[in-house]
Amino acid sequence: MIIPADIPLVPDPDQARELLRNELLKPEYLTQRNWLQEFFHWLLSPLLKAADAQTYNAIYLLLGIACVLGGLIIWWAIRNMRRRARNATATAMGEDALLDPTITPEEYRRLALQYRIDDPDEAVKAAFRSIIATFDRAGILHISPGRTIGEVATTMRSTYPAYAEDISHGATAFDAAAYGTHPKPRTTSADVDIILALEEHIRTQLTQSKAPVRA
């Protein structure tokens, strides 16, 4: 059977895709190449040869969704690792070490007074750290990472047994403010006042004695 020359040829799906591909590969269409799409096309070409146009588009859509989800997962993982690193650093330098050795007892006391009304939890921590810093600078305590507030309070009570009750109260308040799980505030301005009064008594005793008995 002879097909007249003026009757256009109708290519099958494979021929149509190949003709379209050859057309799109011409230089005038390559001013901005989609490298990701070309990579996926090369990777999945065996599968795509057996797929119809609808499946072809669906595969690219699923790959796009997978790329977006993968990017979000990577971003979340990196963000989570950074947050854990910051928390670990803060723990090592803050709560576990109980105080920052670069902050003086006077500075901690000023912070406690500053936070007393608006944030009693922070005020309690600052006030008790003022006492810890005073003991540390006097050589009564050696503050190191990992030392607990309970150990510190024990040394304080043995050094100044007359203030044992207030020391225990301050340690309990500090523990609640720093590590408690209840909604804030977990302490009150009254707790701050008790600890600040204790700090003043201990500071006065240290000033008068200059050499308190080491625990």
C-alpha cells in the first residue's frame, strides 16, 4: 500500500517523545537547562520508556515532592542538632556548673534585685548564685561542672550551721526555679528575699572572720 506524500505521519508515543526531546535539545532551547530534571530523566529513562505521558508527569511530581520533603527533613535535623549543641553548651557552662565564674557575687545580687518582681525564678537563681560565688571566691567551695546544688548546700550548712534552715530553703527554691517542670513562676519574691537576706548574712560573716572554717 502506497501512502500519499501529503498525508502527515502520526508518530507513536515513543516516537513523539523522541521527536520532542530532539527538538528541545536544539541550542535555542538550552539558554537555561534544568539540570535536576535532566538528571532524573537519565536516572529513570528505562522506566519512563515504558510509561505513558500521564505516568511520566506523575513520576516527576512525586520526585519533586520527595525532594521538598527531603530538604525539610535535612533542615530540621541540622536545626535540631544545633539546638542540642547550644543546650549542651549552656548546660555545661550554666546549670551544671551552677555559676559563671566571670560574674561577681555583686553582679549576681544586682540581677536578683532586677528580676525580683517580674521573674522571681531568675531572681532566685541569681540570688543563690551570689552566695555560691561568694563561697567560691572565699575558697570554701570549688565549683566544677557536674556538682549538684545539694552538694553545695551541704557544704554551706556545715560551714554556717546557724543558717542551715535558710540555706535549705534557698537550695530548694533554686532547684525548683532551675529544674522544675511546673509552669512558671515556680518561686516567689518572698523566696528571693530570704536568699538575699541569707547572702547578706554570709557576706557579713565572711568579712568579719576572713577565714571561716572549711567544710
